[in-house]
Amino acid sequence: MKADLYTLKQSFPNTFFKIPKFQRTYAWEEDEWKSFWRTLSERALEIETSTIRHSPVFMGAIVLQEQAPEVVGSSEFTTYHVIDGQQRFVTISVFLAVVRDFYFGVGSTHYANWTKEFLKVSLNLMDTQYRIRLTLQDADHDVFERLVGDKNLEQWKAIKKGNHSLEKLYKFFWQKLSLGKQLVLEELTVEYDETDELDSEESTPVAPAQENYFDMPSSQSVIDWNSLGCFDPETLTNIIIEHMKFAVIEIQEQDNEIAFEVFEVLNAEGQPLDEVDKFRNGFFMLDPENSDSNFHTYWQKMEEQAGTNELLSTFFNEETIRRFGLTPKDKTYQRLMTSIKEKTSTPVVRLDKNAKKEIVVSELKSLKNALKAFLIANKGNDPLASQTNEGQQYGLHLNFLKNIVSGPATPLVMDVLIWSENKRTDREIQIQVNEILHAIETLLVRRLLGGVKPQQLRSLMAGLPKRISDEIRLIDSTMACTVENLRHYKRILNNTMVGWQAERFPTDAALLGAPLRDVYQTTGRKYSLFSVLFDLERSLNQEYSAQKIPSQFGKGIGAWSIEHVLPQGQKMDNNDILVMNQSWKDEWQELGVAEPESNFLKCVHSIGNLTIVINRTNSTLGNKLFGKKKEIYESHSRVFLTDNIKTAAQWTPTQIEQRAIELLKIAIERWPYPTYQE
């Protein structure tokens, strides 16, 4: 490894630089652009108004890793991967392209010399072939090539309308150069004067005829910057290539571990990468020789399958929890990558490139398979679910688990899906997988119906996949996906949950002991409760027995909603306590219900007072009295959950409690409490 201070004028003539596939795309935004421009313009103003000798402008560290030389024709060119410093490299390159295009028209001698000096490398002695010095990520490079290249009118218009971050950067610098020195000085003065109370229009300098500031220069023209009051392009150039100094760290091709450590240290001090970017960078630095191949074969497909960095980041956290137990999101990269690095850092592997390559590929394959399981759990759907009875049940389990408070259970679901991958076409295997998924449902549903708040569920379930796998390895070290091992999995899972006791895994007695508990406000998302109520409907209504949970919930005439038979009441005078609907209160008093307000608060959010209806029905129900509601249930609702409401003569705490017990008994039968097995 070599390290030294360089200016751009000193460093790397006839050299190509490449942003590796595993790096993130260009990420700087306007705040960083403004900071860069402020540094540059302040120095330019100093140079053009004084004769003092100026100290260097330190621009931070750039880390380069040497690659195999590139041969073009009879010439050999040095090539580097940019491990750290992409944002500055790209920003400076775009700025130099803007300076060239702003001051010099295509075809002028200045334009050609500028391109050759700063932006492209000549591939032969006759200077008849050139190639861009810097190669960006695929998502950035086409735009970058357009900015750096010779632009015709159509390309110029495309840049003017473009919304890519590099096109915005180009236009940002163009606008700044258009201001002229005086307006730049005023802009900097306003920026630094913290006591300035000018309004926004006065505090932002505007260049004359600014609406036309981004016009394409005439062919072969050179603008008269002195008469326009603009900076001298030579001043700007000298600042870039002579005044700005970089701590350039060169890492040889074989020093992968050093590259890894340098990258992690600099990332901690610079603009932070998100978890996905860190994994992309860190992973492929383990095996840079095969990074392009691994990127296209594994990583790119993972990004395409996930769709967004946010979802991919969530996957990495869930996978880390599955492997190691509870892991905060901001520790995901550290924990998972440390484990992978340990495998590639043993003395034997260090000396064997093929061994390292095999480990990296193995880990990528493992992550790819885990992502497939994660997406099945996340979306609640497996496209390969068969049309057999077992396959249909499997699909219903996946859908149900997605819709109740099941996020904390995702690593456990993933574990079962990964383990049984390619085996679920076996009917007996599928039956056992379904039983495990049903066991997970049982925990989640009983907690919801028992009024257990979901906040501690993540820490409760995080260690389960590793614990169960460790115990099964003691039984079968091969961890083969067999019917017998899946039965062991379910047994260990059930025994663990039973050991949590009733306050964390409610028993039958715990559920029936408080039938009027609030299940509406205390158990997380309303859609989770709706999903449980819909599943109870499926147990009663043969028409819905094979139907997935409706996705339309809440808003919309055709959407489903949760209906309170006894209306929820309203909050009075900014008080958080609900007040009973007056018409219902009068009716309860006529029926002899003691302390109606107190009983209202006990009953209103219990499962006995809830049903599900289509919104068009719900809108007609409103706060109507019970007799009128019964008529609407009869004429508008085919929901079986309303049957024991329709047959009731009145709707008081007594009827609500009776119905709550009936529904809880159905739930107990549908999700039976397991018995402990040795």
C-alpha cells in the first residue's frame, strides 16, 4: 500500500479509473454541490483580487486499488478501481466538463485541448481515438458520457430537461458560472451573514437574463469572460489541478483485506453508506477479481428481485436475525459481514484464491436463496404453491401470516422456507411445513386475542431460528429436510412457546378469563385484527374457506372494515375517554343496564362487539340503535359472524360477553394451544 499527497496535475497520466459494480451510484446532492462550489469560488475570488501565495485546498482521501493493466492496440494503460472518493471524482469531472462547455464551443482549439487534458485519454500516438477517463456505474455512465462528450442540439435539449442527478449537477455548475464574479460574491456574502434579514427574493442573486443562461454555445466560439464579468477559466482550472490536494492511497491488487479495512474506516468518517451500499461494497472487495461476474450473476438479480434498497436492507436485517439472533438494524452489516470475513480470513483461505472465491460464491448463493424465502414471507405468496389441498393451505398460511402482526416472525418463516426449498413438492413435507406455519400463527393470534401488546415480540422471537437449528443439529448433524426433522422443528418450537407462560403465550384459560378485553386498540394494526376476524369467518363460512384475506380494507365503498355493533362513541372536550352514544345509553337504561358508561368502556372494543362488513353496509349502520342494525345485517350482510348478532333480542353487556366467549372458543379450536412434548 502506498499513500501520498497529490494534485490532479501530478497524478496518473494516461490512466483509466473505474467505479466498481459493487459501488453505489452517484449520491451527492445540492448541499454537497454548494459546499464544493463555495470552496472553489472563494479561492477564485481570492486569486483574482490579490497576489498573495495561496495554501493548498485539502480535498480528503481517495482510495484506489490497482487492477490488471488494460491493453488497447499496442499501448498499455494503467487501470484503478475507485474504492473511496467516487463522489469527488465525478463532481470534479462534471465541473471540468461544464467549464469547457460554458467557455468554449465545440470545434474550438480550446475545447479539444480541454477534453484531451482533463476528460479523455488518447488511445494512440496520432490522437485519433479517445476514451473517457472515468467509467461510472451502468445507471450513471450513459448520462455522464453525454455530459463529457460533444453535444449536438438534441443532446443539449435532453440535458436541459433531464432529471438525473448528474444532469442536475451539470446545470447547477452552469448556473453558478453564469452569475459572474460580482453576483457570486454577493451570494457568498448573504450566505455567511447570519444576521441578514432580507427576504428570499433579495437574498438570492439572479444573473441577468437568467432564463436564457443555459443556451448551447455557438460552434468554435470562445466567450469573452472579461466583458461578461465571469471567472477566468484558467483560474478555475488551476484551482482544480494545482491547488486541490488529495491524500491518494494506492492499494495493490493483492491487498484485498487492506482495501476492505480502509473502505470501512473511511465510510465511518465520510458520507455514510446505507446498509445495502455497505454490503455491495464490502462483499465484493472480498473477491475483486470476480466482482463483475458475481455482480451480474447474483447481486444484480437480488436488487432486481427486491425492487428497492429499503426492502433489500430489511431483508439483510431479517437474515442476520435468522442466523445470529436479535440484531439492531444499524448493526446488521457489522454482524453479518464479520461472520463472512472470518470465513475468508483463515490462513488456508488467504493462500488459496479459489477457496476464497468458493466461499464468496457460496455466501452469495445463500443470500440469494434467503432473499427468495424473505420475499415469499414479505409478499405472503409463493408463485410455486401447488393446487393440491396442501398447497392451497400453504398459500393461505403465507397470506394470513403476512397480514397479521408477523414482521417479528419473518426470520422464523424464512428459516422454514429455506430449509424446505425444493422439498415442498413432497406432500408429506408440505404437510409438516403447513403445521409449523400454523404453529407460528397460533402464537400470533393468541397474543392478539389475549390483548398482548406486540412491542416485545421481536426480542421474544429473534433467537428462535438459531436455537431450533442448533437443537436439530444435535439430533441430525446433516440438518436434512425430512419429515422427522420437521416434526422435531415443530416440537421444539411449541415447547419453547409453552415455556413462555400465559402472559406471553395466552392459554385457553387466559383467553376465556377476560372475554371483554380490548382487542381493537391495544394490539397493533387494525388490519391484523381484521385478518383474524376474517379467518374466523372462514371457519364458519364455506364460501370463504379457500379465500385469501381481502386486501381492500379501510377506505373505499367496496372495501372491508371492522364494525362496532355497539357504536364506539365519541371523545368530548378534547378528553381521551370515550363517551357513550346518547341514544344507546338511553336504551340501555330502559333495559336496566347498571352503570351504562362504565359497561360501555368495558365492552365496546371487545371481540364480542366486533364484526366485519363491506364499507357500503358500514356507512348505512352508523350509530343506529340495535333493532335497526339487525335489519341492515339481515338485508345487506352475508357475513356469518353476524348470525349470533341477528338472533339476539337485545345488545347489552350480557350479549356482548356471550358472543365474545363463543368467538374465543372458535379461535381456541382453530388455533389450539400445544402440549409440551419430551
